Amino acid sequence: MSEYQESTAARVLVGVSGSPGSLAALGRAAVEARLRGAELWPVTAWEPPEGDLAARRFPASAALVPEWERLARERLLDALRAVFGDASTGLPGGALVTRGAPGPALVRVAGRDTDLLVIGAGGRGRLRRALWPSVSRHCLAHATCPVLAVPPSPPLHAALSHAHRRNALRLRLDSGDVEREFGIAPPGV
């Protein structure tokens, strides 16, 4: 991963959390960077569990900060490998791990008018929207640069919803689905 350096080149920044939506956004950001002849900067924002305020209240958590940052770095590298097959994007730019809540951190990093911020969007139910803030909504409302919100792919979203429902109801995985999908039987069947 490259260290973040301020440059005058056009930049495409993309929020990467490792979720399927962020992986789709990372792929789309690479396409946009190629089309624009811009640098690609995948960005993973992290904060301590329970937030910075809780971490400040408990000084012992300061010892865990390097570990949390390492985990964020690994999550970013895993996402790069999942999309590009390697930790390198093949484009100019680099990768950035920054501390802070994802929405504000992405808006802060993509602070130039010439930047393009790409984020994954959608796929959240009513309850989730009510309980957790939306990174994409924050970026769309507060960014000073153009923001491209990439919706989840319909087939992937349907498959993930189906798997989530099965997990929520504690239903067993149907190995026949796996066999039909991949043409092989799972081990032990």
C-alpha cells in the first residue's frame, strides 16, 4: 500500500469496507479511474469498537489501536485481492487506511472539487436504516466533490438476502444448491 500523498492529479477515491457493495464500488471506481486517466485511491476508514469517545474513556484501549489499524489494513488488502486478484490495482495512486467514522472520513479525504468519490449504496432494510447511519447518505449530503453511488447487483443482492433469511431462521444450508451452483458436492456429503 502506498502512503497517502497530496498530488494535483485527478483522483477517484472509493470507500472500501469489504462488503459486497463496497467491492462492486471498487470495481466501478477502477473503471472510472481508467476512463478519466485518474489516480485510484481505495480508502478504508476505521474507528475503535464503540467509537472514539468510548476509546478515550478507557485508556487501556490505546494499546489496541495498532491492532485495530492492522485489521483495517488487512480488510483493505483482502478487498483489493478479491477485486483485482492482487493487492495492486494496476493504476496510479495507492491505498489509504484512515481513522474515523466512515462517512466523515471519506468526505474529509475526498476534499477537492476535482475528486470523484465512489461508494456502495442500497441494500439496507428499514430497521437497519433506522439504527445505523448510512455512509452513502452522509457522503451524498456532505461531499464537496461529485459522488457516484453504486447500487448492489440485483442477483447478488437476492442471493445474499436469501442466505441472510436462512441464517436468521437458523435453517441448514441446502447442499443441493451448492452442488447445482458449482457443479460439485460439498465435502462430506
